[in-house]
Amino acid sequence: MRSFEDQVAAALEDLPADVRTAALDDLRAALLDGATEAELGTPAEYAAHVLDAFAAETDPAEGEGEVFGMPYETRGPSDASVRSRIWAPADPTIFVPRMFGVGWTVNLGAVAVRLGLLRPDDWDDESLNKVDPRLLTALRYAPIAWAAAAVVISVRTMRRGDPVPTQWDARGRPNSWSTPSSALLPAAIAAGYAAWGIRSASGDDRMIRPALGAAGASLGCAVAVLTSRSAKHPEQSVPVPALLAVAGTVLPAHIALPVAVALRTRLSRR
């Protein structure tokens, strides 16, 4: 008669090799610790439990899936599990489904691991507890500074009373215009991101949420600068990609700072 382990192994033969090996290793460890069949269930029951756990991990959550081979996401960054994708060192995947829409975004945690800046096990839920709370507070409220700058620039642009651009061509010259009050739209976007970004959070979200808020608010500020410059000098080209790249820089910088401090503190205490 086959052993308990052999029967479970046979029931798990359709699993990927690495998953099957890990499951059997866990079973051997449990048996060595003295686990009984009464505790584990029959081989069929134990295997069914493993298969159910694997299915739960691999089945897409509601709101995500694939279309024409590309991932899509409808929950958006308001879902903590979605926004956590941008900092997941334990996940080796660099390109992960974006937070909203179709396509991919970058897992900054995986990038840090690939660059040798940290190991996957260097980061855990307690890592941020090693960072000075004053730094986390400053980062949390940084989106307000970007939003305030956007408001100042937008209001000044509106008060000039000139038509404002709402679209630019490939050379960075405005090709669509609207009324002066439209200059307030970038400020409204920045303020919305700032209000969202400063909400309380826990765990890694203490740096992820403010980082996304700052990125969005800085994007609104960049658009406010574009709008003001083009409204005042419509004949001149503006560096649209350069200004919009601000948000792409703010996001990783907001995460890199607390991570660097946390790792330095952790290493100095070993």
C-alpha cells in the first residue's frame, strides 16, 4: 500500500513542478513534526486542500484579467492590493499589470532586487517602522506642496484672461484652445491627488499611497506649467515630454527615500 505522501503526490501530479515540490516539502515537514492523518485528513482531502489553495492564488481577482494577451485592471489605485504592485520586492516580476486600464507598470521592488540594492527577504512589514516618523509625515504631506504650486500657477494663468491651450502637437505647440477658466483644471487634478494621497495608511502603504498622490499632484503641476507657458507664448514650443516626466521621477523618488533609510537603519543595527 502506498504511503500517505505517495498518494498525495499522485493526486498533485497536474500541478506545476515547482508548486508540487513545495507542497510535498510542506507535507514532509508536517509529518516529521508528528502530524497525524486525523489532523491532515485523508490523502485525497489533503490534496484537494492544496489544489484549492493553488486555484485561489492563480485565479484572477474580480476586476482583472487579460484581453488579447495583455492584462487589464478595473479596480484602480483606490484598491490597496492593486497599488501595492509598484513595491513588491518578493515578487520577481518587473512588469506587472498596471493599476488601471490595459497594459503594464513597473514593480520598483523587483527592480531594486535586480540591481542588487536589496534582497527579497530584506523587506518586510516592519521595515518602515525603522524610519523616522517625521520623514514619513513629510512624505505624506508632500503632495500638498505640489498641489499648492499647481493652484498658484493655474490661478495666475486664469487671471491673465487669455485663452488657454488644452492640447499640444508633437512639437510642443498648442493646437486646441479653451476659455481662461480651463486653466484651473490642472489645479483641480493636483488637489484631488493630494487629498487622496494624504489619507492615513498602514504597512508599506504608508509610502506607496503618498508616492502615488505626489506623482499625480506633480503631474497636475506640470500640466499647469505647460498651460501657463503656452498661453503666454503660444508661438513657442514647450518640452512636453520633459515636464510630464516629472511625475515619473517623483514616484520612484518617494519610495526610494524611505526604503534607503529603512535598510540603512536595519543594517546598522545588525
